[in-house]
Amino acid sequence: QVQLVESGGGLVQPGGSLRLSCAASGFTSSIYAMGWFRQAPGKQRDLVAEITTGDSTHYADSKKGRFTISRDNAKNTVYLQINNLEPEDTAVYYCNARYYNILGSTRESWGQGTQVTVSS
């Protein structure tokens, strides 16, 4: 099992920046990819960015430029830097981890989410 805890959300003015953190615990050596998703009110949960253990990154097309995903393997933590925040970025941001269980099957875990609100 892998447990995830997000932090770093809050209320930010348009044009501001935030760095979200996601700390993983548990069976972290089995993680092969981690990512950030977001869900705005009344909308589906969408991928923002993901990063593999080999530091390969993938961004949703609309998220390139203002979003940067990174990881600190020593801390088992993934970060999402968001610059030039827009009101449309208001959402709950969820951390996701994909890993192999003891049987070699793929599993995924989700964090509880952190609220990001962009408003003046």
C-alpha cells in the first residue's frame, strides 16, 4: 500500500504562484509513476502532469508552460509548481501514485486532495 498526503494549496490572487507537495509513504519502492490531477466543481478529474521514476514527465496539452512537476526521491515527494495562476485553475488538486503490489499487479493510490482557489 502507498499513502499520499498533499499540501500547499490555498487562496492565491491571479498571477500568483503555488507549489503543491505530495508526500508518499508505505511501499514507496514499488512506485513507478506519480502525478497530479485536478477537479473543478461540476467537472471530471483531469490529468495535469505526471512523472516516472526515471524522471520522464508528461503534461496535459493545456498545462504546458505554467505547470512544472518534479520529484525528490530522497523525500518520496512530488511537487507541482504552478505559475501565473488563473481563476480557471481553481480546483481540488489530487496526487496519484501508480505502483506494483507484492504480486506484481499494478495499483494506484490517491491523496485526499488540496484546494487551490484563485481569486482577487
